[in-house]
Amino acid sequence: MGGFLLRKVGAALVVLLVASMLVFLGVRAIPGDPAIALGAESRDPAVLAAIRHKYMLDRPLPVQYVHWVWMALHGDLGTDQRDLSVAHTIVTRLPISLELAILSMLLAVVIGIPAGVIAATRRGKPSDYVVTTTALVGLSVPHFWIGLLFIVWFAVDLHWLPASSYVTVHHPIANLEHMLMPCIVLSVGLAAVLMRQMRSSMMTSLGADYVRTARAKGLSERSVIWRHALRNSLITVTTVIGLQLGGLISGVVIIETIFGIAGFGALTVEAVNQRDYTLIQGVVLVAAAGYVVVNLAVDIVYSLLNPRIRAAGARS
Amino acid sequence: MSVVDATALTSPRARRRVLLRKRFLRRPMAVVGLVIVVVFVVVAALAPWVAPYSASATDFNAILAHSSSKHLLGTDELGRDELSRLIWGGRASMQAGFLATLLAMIVAVPIGMVAGYYRGWVDTAIARITDVLLAFPFLILAVGLAAILGPSLTNATLALGIASMPGLIRIARGEVLALREEDFVPAAVANGANDFTIIFRHILPNMTSTLLVQATLTIPGAIIGEAALSFLGLGVQPPTPSWGVMLQDAQSYLSQDSRLAVFPGLAIVIVSLAFNVLGDGLRDIFDPRTTR
Amino acid sequence: MAEPLLEVSDLSVRFDTDDGPVHAVDKLSFTLNRGEVLGIVGESGCGKSVTCMSLVRLLPETAVISGNAVFDGVDLLALPPKRLRAIRGRDISFVFQEPMTSLNPVFRIGHQIGEVLTRHLGLSRSDARTRTIELLDLVRIPSPAQRIDEYPHQLSGGMRQRVMIAMALACNPRVLIADEPTTALDVTIQAGVLDLMRDVRERLGTSIVLITHNLGVVADIADRVVVMYAGRKAEEAPVGDLYAAPQHPYTIGLLGAIPRPYHGDGERPRLREIPGRVPSLRELPQMCAFADRCPRADELSRSQVPELRFVRPDHLVACFHPGPE
């Protein structure tokens, strides 16, 4: 297992490096003087000179890059148009998005995985059709549209739930009230993917020889399905979850915008609309880095679940 | 001695096509999906002739009107015909979906095939590149591209295409990994074929069914993606319609008239469902393990 | 003579598939006595595996089973699922052909063996562990105390098969059904596994049903042999009689198809093959199933199904023209 993880960490570092280079070059690729872009479009020569000095714009690119990375590692991602620390803004708004993402993921898993298992075990029967159709529709629906409709139905028409904004976790009930619709909406796509994946994976597992052995041992059907078959299917599904994380990030951006949640995702859109390049740079870097780290965590979970990697001492 | 009936001799390829067609027709859902896709594509392609009005023809006497004989689906907040906007919008959205997928296939498939064929350090390098691509979800990519080049349909399509590449690279790689073990590969080598020929003339034709299925299943994601990007202002710029732009417009009038939000969304759902059902059906008929 | 342990009468298995019915087993009857090793031989598709799996209903839902299978006074085919599950793994257990895939890759082998003990005998975790180590020792796995915590992928094919046998013997079953247990193994490993099975029969008195297409394996270890063809029983005899004086043309053909080394004396024997192919199982032919490939076939064989008849006190043949070559 050690070797596997070491390789994964190494790969993650490489990816981080390349991603950061791309972000760095991206900002430098903006047509026009980077000093103007990085400096809130001010034309004041003194200000521009200060910016050139701060970001070392007169030095060769590699030097600039190293300096930038150095600053980033020290938590300094520059200041945005309003002279606020980018890093600070991100840090304040990130937990909100994390809460949204984690809750949505949990919801998707809790719904998607059992549904997939049930569909696989009752193949061809009505419950199977219900699950597969639901999953198909869930895949085909743009979540932001659902979000809009939910707002109209539940908030505006029925006044059941608040339409927008966010309440901190210090008020847990209000917090969940505000999070309920966004989480449901965001989890739809992921749940649909999990349902389909789980169903397909379980059908394979249930047809495997070791399931026949389990039955021949006289184990109960419940034990056969939920322990022997499921355990194997979870392994493949873990890799799928890893691949869906990117979609989750994209989803967070859109859902926060619709529901008026001032999280990291909404920050991204604001940054683009305001052409605040320092902010954009910081946001994209953090998003990419966050993805790489979370993906690594998923890889770790995978290595724990898969005994071929966990106990790699083979004597065969 | 029996006489051989020449008309009964069909090539294996023709027989297979007949078999596939029969299997497809046994799946009503897939057929419906195909019909819907074709209808949408044709209507979108023939927009200039099919749409009753132009996308920007305003009529300030009929703002937010309900459906009437003049405007089958009513009008929007500027008096523009909703049905026409839907048709023109569909044109932009589906175009983005198709082009993004096409771009992704053209770039990703060869890359994936090379990774699967040569393996070794080439495979590892491509795996890293794929990881880097994955680290930028389509929205973040679109944000980046919009920042550098300004928001536009082209940039949105580009972002969507790039975001679709990792999945396709992996699939192409997986296919090649399996196919390179087939007997026709050493046979081709023995006949003096070089790597390029083996990959593209021998292995690729065996992958077409998988690639077709994947393309069909990638398009709806791209269409939804374009809608999302345009909704956020990162794609098609108003007043040019796309389904995403229409949803953005509808957002401001949600409390007054939610009708405007329903139609574009419904259009997206129908088209996506159709593509997904079609893709699932295709995957089924190409799978040698299915019995019908 | 003691009462037979397992008495199967008129067992028929039909699979209702999308393309029509497949008659895998047609009115098969056989018995298994205590402490004996019964070999069931026949080529692939003759229904030998289906027969045994139908006894404990390990077949897919499309299988329609009829007939009786009386085990210890109870008809297995009429039991409700819960009672059947109590018998599976405890009184009747299985060893399958593919050791590579028959063990669950995500659980340690100790756990997989322990499961049977916990489920059927209600043993505690520690008792189960002790017994598992004993079992691993019984099947001659070296260093059982270490191996018990390993995963299947860490063991070789032969060792995995031994683990399967240990799992099958855990509750001291009355009947052990081994479906091609050595087919997927190297010849040298085969001998070891067969040795083990012989040992098991001697030490524990377990009755064994050995399903195989390998006549050498049968000669090695079986007491009695049933030869199956196209879902029906063709011949049944004690092993010595079968090899010395086979009566059914199919059995004769099978034995003639075994390659034998040529010692340079007399005419070099030709390897005989049986012409033709196994008939489709989609219909139940109202004639001798072997007729199309049989050198002795005539009007009678092509118009009626031959009944099983005693050629000697314990030697049955289903043939209109039985007898040596």
C-alpha cells in the first residue's frame, strides 16, 4: 500500500505543479499590460509602478512564477480590486461551499447507492424500472433549472423554505433550512450517476462465482447481497465518485449563484464579472488545488477498500 | 451436389448491420430517443425557415403574453416570440453540444489510443496530463477562458470540449488496451504494418461502436453545460438566444411569470433524455452479451 | 445394506430462456450411499453440474426443476428456502471448479471460512478462528496461523482450492459435491487435491460426489461411476467394472479416446474419436440421444428412448445394444 500511495502523492504534486503553471500563464496571457490587469485597471503610473514591483513583472517569467508560488505557499494570494486580501476572502467563503458540497455528496450517496443495489437485485421488476428511469431523468436535467423551479414553487408560491442567502452554522436549524433546497438540487446529478453505476456494478458482482459460493455456503440472501456483493461493487464506485468531484465543483458555482449563497462558487462568478484578475487567479488556483487534494483522499479510500492494494505482499 | 444460392450470400458486415437494426427496433425507448434527436436537430438546422419570427423581433404591445394563435408559446419580457427564441436558442445550444463533443473526440481519442498502445512512460505522461485536465472542471475552465479571452459561445464550447476530454481519453485507452491483445495485431505486424497503420487502420475501426455510444452520451452533458455557462454569462452573450440565456432572462421574472423558465428547461431535458436513451440503447445493441 | 444417503428420482431440469426451453437434465435418477465416492462423468454440457446444483437450488430463476431428491428422509426439492439454506454448507457442501474466482477477493480467507462456522454452528469469533486453523491444517496448508489472515489473491490456485475444500468441510457435512475440482489446476497439484479428498473420505467418512469429464480422475478415486449423456444417464457401474467391461457405446468411445503410450509391441493403437456432435438440448428427442453418433444404431434406437436395464447385479445401461466391442 505504501508504494501505491507514494505514487499517487507524487502524481498529485506533479499535477499541482502543472496546474499552477497553467493558472500563472493564463493571467499573463491576457491581452494588454498585465500590470493594468492585476491592478484594478488603474492608469496611475505610480500605482502601476508599485504593482510591477510587487509582482516582479520586470523579471523573467520563471522568476515571477517562483515568486508567485512562494507567496502562495505563504498564504499570500495578492489583493483584489477592492484592496482586500484574496486569501482572506477565499478562506472566509470556502467553508460555506464545503458544507454545501459535503451535504450534497452525502445525500447523493445515501440515496444513490441503496437505490442502485435494489435495482440490481430486483432486475426487471417494477422497482428496477423506477430506479433506472429516475436515474435517467436525473442525468438529463440541468440542476440550475431545477433550482429555479424549486425557488418558484417552494419559496415564492408556498413559502415553505427561504429563497436565498445563507445562515451560518451557529444557527443549525436555520442553516439547514437554507441549505435544504440547494443540497437536494445539487445532489440530483450525482445521485443519478451513482444509481446507474451501482446498479451496473452490482449486476456484475451478483453474477460472480464468489456469490455462488456464498449461496452454496448457506448464507442468507441479505448477507450475500449487502456484504459479499456490495463490498466488491463499492470499490468500482469509489473511482466513479472521484471522477464526479469536478462536476460537484461546477455545480457548487451555479447553485450558489442561483440561491444567493455567498460562498466560494459565487465568488468565482463575481470575480469574472468584475474582471478582477488577481481574484480570478487565486480562485482558480485554489479550486484546482482543492480538487487534487480531495482526489488524493479518494485514492486513499480506494486503497483501503481494495485488498489487492492494501495487502500487496503477494506470495503467489 | 447442392446448388449454392448466390442471393443468400451476404457479407458478415451486412449481416451484422441487419442484426443491429433488428435489435434497435426491438427497443422502443431508443427509437423514440432517435426520433426526438432527429426532430430537434432538423428543426434547429432549418431554423431560418421554421421559426415563425426572428429571435430579436420585439413587440412591445405583447409583453409576457400567454400563448395565442400569433405566439404559440407566448412572448417574453421584451415581446419576443418564445417559440422562435426556443428554436433559435436550440440551434446555439445544440451546436455547442455537438462541436464541443466533436472537438473532444478529435483530440482525446488519438491521445487515449496512443496511451493505451505504447504504455510505459507515454501512458504515465498522458495520465498526468489527463489529471491536470480533470483538475479544472468545466466551469472553472470557462471562468479562466472568459477572463483571458472574454466570454463567448466559442470559448464556452472550447471549455466544454476540453472538459469532456479526460473521460474520452480514458475510454479510448481502455479500448486499445484490450484490442491490442487481439490476434489481428501480430498478424498486421507480420505483414509489415507500422504502428500508425496498426492503430488507425486496424484498431480504430474496432472501436467505432464504443466511440459512437460515448459521443451520444457526451453530447447531452455538453448541452447542459452550455446552458449553465450562458446562464452565468460566460457563454452566449445576450441578446443572441440560447436556452441558457433564456433561463437567465427568465430568472428576473420568476415571480411574475414562471412560464418563461419552464420552456427552455423543458427543451433541455427532452433533448438530453433523448440522447441519453439513445446512447443507452446503442450501448445495449452493441454489447455481445445482450440477448435480444 | 444401509439406506442410501441421497436418493434422486426422475430429476428433470429445464431452463426457460428467451429463445425457448433448454432441457438440461431429463428424468435422471441415482443414489449416493454413505461413505462412498460417486463419480459423475460426461462431456461439457451433459448436465452433470446442473444436476448437482439443482439439488440445493443454486440455479438461476429460469430453471424449472421437477422430480425428487430425498436426503436423510427429506425431499430437498420441496423444501422452503430457509430450510434449504440451513442444509447448504452444513449437510451438503460444494467445491467449485474455478478457485481463482470462487473466493471473494475482498475478504480474508479466515473470515470466509469462519462465516460458515458462525452461521451454521453458532461459534464465537475466537472458537471459529481456532477451528479454522484446524481446518487449514486438515487440508494441508502450511503455516495456517499466518495464512488465515491473508487474502485470496495472495494464495496460489492449488492453495485456494484447498481453502475451498476447508470451507466445504467446516461443518462436517454428510455430502461433499465437488464440481470439476481439479480441472483448473496443474496436473501435479491435481494429484495433491485428489489425495486430500481421499483422505477426507477415510478420516471423516464424508460421502463425495465428484463431477468431472476427466476419466483418469474418476479411476483414481471413485467407487461407483455414473456416465451421463445429453441430460440422461447412459451407464452406471462400480468403477472397476466400468473400466474393465464398459457396455454403453458412449462409454466405450470415451475410454477409447484416452491417449495411451505406445510401448512398441504389436500394432500401434489409434486414438478413436466419437464422430458427430452432442445433440441440441432444445428438444427432448424421443429416441436414444446417442443414436446419431453410435455405430450400433438402428431403427429401434432411433424410435424409442432406451430404458435403464441391469446388465449385471450392480451395472446399469440405457442401451438397446449394450455389450463389449
